[in-house]
Amino acid sequence: MMRACGLARLGISLLLFLAMAQVGYGQNNRVYGSRDVISAAGNVQNRPNAYTDPLTDYSRIISPLLGSAWQSVRFPVGQEPLPKSPVYIKFTPPAALLDLLGTTTLSKTNTNLAGNVGTSLSNGTLLGLLGTLTANEPVEFEFFISGDNVEFDGLKLEHGGLGLGKQADYYYLFYIAPPDVPDVTLCEGEGGFVEVSNHKPGYSYRLYDAQTGGYQIGSDITSDTVTIESHWETMDGVEEYWLEAWEDNKYRSARWPIVIRRNKITNNEIQSGDQTICEGGTPQKLIADLNFDVDLLQWQRKTSGDWEDIVGAGGSPFVGTYKDYQPPPLFETTMFRRVATGTQSGVACSSYSNEVTVTVNPLPVLTILSNAAICEGETVAILPYSVTNGGNQYKLTWDDGTPGSFVNVSGWPGPALSGDDINVAIPVSAEPGTYTGKISVRNSATGCEGEEKSFSIQIFPKPGKPHLTISDVIN
């Protein structure tokens, strides 16, 4: 019973240890080696120390008399690094520095094979990369060769050479998981952002224009959000940038692509140009291109302030009648445009056409200040007036039933308006009575004609002149 309880306590302690190890690793994005392959059991001491906690323990690789011994620490299945992932190994080189030359080699391995993949580092190359070493002191080293693009799942530390018992110590192996970011679809000319889903405190990010090498775009990013600028555009509507994670500005990950797709709606142009009309006139129809697929077409207008949709001049799904637009009669200057909206990859993007302005010139307004009264035989009747909105010409037409001797002043250009009065010619033979007609004015600069205004001219008989009436004849 005591032995069983002791084993139970040991099992609980082991579970607690593993849980604490997982918590420790979970606070960052390191992926540690968790298994190994060795050359021979007698050549590697304490082999689990290279892939279990605590990280201060190590396995020891002891070279045989002839040949070499090695240990390949490998990453968990399903969590292998990318071909371009930098990996970090901590080991202690031989006590004698010269033993490093020709005796210690670092190389990648894959698929449980002892054979190497990619480029190995050994001899003077390794010594040059590590720089000055102190005997028996461990060194942490980044293994990354930019030209390598091979799959691998572990790193092998190999030690050998002449002489029995030469040794190298293997502490741990890890790589930084690349930032987890999604592809993003944006509208043409718009900015946005993507979020790093596996962000941890202490991590920053660097954005590049290439998978390796290249140029960093902007400064280091210290939050979990990567801003996408609106001016990042390409001809084919797809952009690719590469994001690299850094732990405490010391350890880096492989670069992960951020693929940015741009929804583009093109050729949404109104072919008709600007127009000028008179107040109350009907503009010409606005003709527009339609060389693309859209879900919604909507015409908009504004006279001042914000654009507003024109009711009945748009719809979704798109109907061909909305391609062009016939404006109604207008009474003020109005701007028009068309909005085309299309949806790709679940993102709706709108394209605005060029703007067409219909300038509305006001109509001149004539006011007859008073009607005219003259005596029989006079040939000029004076109508005082006022006019606004640039009326500078007039025409006059007598109402139906007026004797033919009363001459109309019609057709444009009409007589010029001058002064404060319109002088109306009266036939000398005109009989006493009241005569009516209409006058309209025109602005010769805009060609706009105002509303006709009625007037009357009363002719009084001369004093003392007999006039025959119906009652005289009856009597």
C-alpha cells in the first residue's frame, strides 16, 4: 500500500510538472523540441534533458574512439517549423576550442532519418559564426541559412573525431511560431488592418516586402494589429507582404504572408458632360458606361451638402434601366453621380463615377409697375417696369381680338430694355378703349426667357369729340 501511494504521488507530481511546463511554454510562441533520435544509446547520456524541462539541464554527447555520435532533437508532430524558420539551439562546445574544428556539426533532419537535409554548419564556418567561445560555457545559436528551403523537423548536434570521450552538451531546441494572420480583402483605395491571433506580451512584429531579405515596411509593430495602408496597390489587385514575429527583440520567426486582395470596380464613368439649362428646363439624359458586373447601381444627386440617393433611380439586384438616368426639370444647379457596388469574397465595394454638373440659370423676372393710360391720337404708351436676373431684351404680343394695326414686337433677339420704361407704339387711328397684351423678357447672356406678364393700355377719347353709341342710334 505504501508503494502504491508513493507511485500515485509520483504520478501526480509528474502531471503537475508537465502542466507547469506547458504553462511556461504557453506564455510565448516558442515551440520546443519534444522527442529525439540518437546514434547509439551508449553515446548519449541523459538524453531526455535536451527536450524536457528544466531548460538548464542537458544531454551529453560523447564521441567514440572512431567516428561520431549525434542526437537529433525533433519538434512535436504537427508543429514542425516552416522551411524558412530560424531555429535556436543551446549547446556547449568541446572543452578544447580546437576540437570544434572538424568535430562538431549542426544540421537539419527530417522524417525520422539520421541523414541531413539542407546545409550543415561545421568546421571553420561554425567557428566563424559563433565567434569567441569560452571552454565549457554554453552558447545559444540561431541556425538559419537563407538559401535553404527544405522541410525539416529537427536539428542534429553531431560530435566526433580522434580521441575517446570528447563531448558536447545539448540543452534545448526551439523556434518561434510565425504570426497567425488571415488573408484580407479590401476595397480599392481603402485601408484596413489585420490582427495577429497568436499575439503574446513581449512580442513585436516587422513587416517586409519579401519572404527573406527585402526591406522592412514602416517601423516595428508593438501591438496585435497590423495596419494596411490604402496606397498599397498592385496592378492585378493582389498584394503580398511578409510578417515576422520577434520575442523580446531577440528571437525571430519565419515570415508569414499577408495576402491582400483588392476588389476593383472599373469603368463606372458617365459619358455625358456638364450641361447648362434655364430654370425649369429638362436636362439631357445622362449616359454611363456599363462594362462590368455589379450588384447595385444607384444614382445620386446633391445641390449642397451631402449626396443623397435618387428614389427610383437604382436597385439591387442590378436592373438595366438604372444604367442611364434622365433628370427631371430642375430649378437649381444640381450635381449627379452614379454608385456601382459589387461583392467579391464577401466584401462589398463601391465605385463612384465622375460627377456631372447641370448648371441652372435663373429666369429673368419682369414686373409691370403700372398699366398705361393715354388720350386718343397719342402714339406712345409708357409702361414703367423693373426686371431681375439679367433681363435685357423684351418681346410684346397683343391679345387675340386686338386690331391688326397694333403691331407685335416678337422674336429673339428682341428690342433692348433700357431705362425704367417700355415704350409701346400705338396706332394713331386707335379707337378709345382698353387693349391688352403680354410682355416677356430674356437674358441674352444665358438665353433664358422669363414668364410672360400681362399689361393693359387704356385710350381715352379726346374732350368734346362726339362719339356715336348704340343708344344714340336707337333714340
